[in-house]
Amino acid sequence: MSRRRLYQFLAQFTIAVSAAIIVIEMTEAKAGTYALLLKLDKQERITVGKLGTFDFPAGYYLYVGSALGPGGLRARLAHHRRDSKSSSQSSSRQKGKKFHWHIDYLLQRAQLVEVWSAASEERLECKWSEVARELSGAQVPLRGFGSSECRCPAHLIYFSARPNREQFERTLQVNLAHRRSSRTCSAPANAKQVLP
């Protein structure tokens, strides 16, 4: 990534993440990367497609994804908001619905608390996921969750306490400034797995 593109990305990221974004209303269908901050008030047993059935502990979950296809961030985030437990449309959509992504299963039980996003044509979800795994208290709750198409341990990260968005932003800026645009999909040594 050129230095100019990096600065442009960081400026967009800072704008997108600098305020607590509860609901995103985007007028353009820009491609980008996003993180959904979810909360489970109590432990839940959830079947996640072919991954199986698991007990998810109460706490916060940060799910990282990308929206590079048609509709971009606007369409993808609208999909996730509709499926969230906090959406009034969720219960009616749940019946008879075939889920497409792992996160669809968790969204049926978890409350969508916040969305962090940045417009970019580049696929950055693996880097964002790596940064999230480096945050204080981060644990990988279920290997393979959201990472079927890459070598990351997971794109879902568990926290017993709410993760610090500012710490995430600072760590991401440092990592992006020091790395080339190659994908990094290795878990840091401090990342723990919660579920088998």
C-alpha cells in the first residue's frame, strides 16, 4: 500500500470510527471493512451452521467482516441490522430463513451495540481481525467463525468486558503504518480460544 493510500485510508477510518456509531446511514454503496460490536447478556447455546453447536459465554463479541460486493457497506450493514436481536424485524425473519454467514446465527441472540467501519476497496478484514485479537482481554471463542475463506483463526473475538474502540483504532493505525498490504492471518501468542 502506498503511503498516500495509507493516509487516505487512515483519514477515512478516523472519520468512520471517531464517534460511537450506533446506526450507519450511508448514502453511497461504498465497499469497505466493518466490525460489529455485539453483546450477549447471558450464556447462550447456539448452533452455527456446519461448525456445530456451542455455548457462547455472556460478554462482548467483535465480529470483523468486509463488504466489497454490490451494495457495499450500506447493504451489508443493513442486512446485519435486520438480523440483530435488537431489530424488530429479526424474529419474523428468523422463521424459515436460511442463514448465509456465521454471524447471522449469533445476531439472532446478541444485541448489536455498535458498528465500526471504513470505506476501502482493499480487503482489510484479516488485518482488522488480527488487531482485535491483540486487544486486552481478547479471546478467540470459536475457531473458524467467519474465517472460512482465509487462514485466520477466526473473525469473531470475545471480550468479557467491552473492548476499547480507541485502543483498537490506535493499534490498527500503527499496524497499517508498519505493514505492507499483504494479508496476515496468524494468531498472536496471547490469543486464547474459549470454545473447543
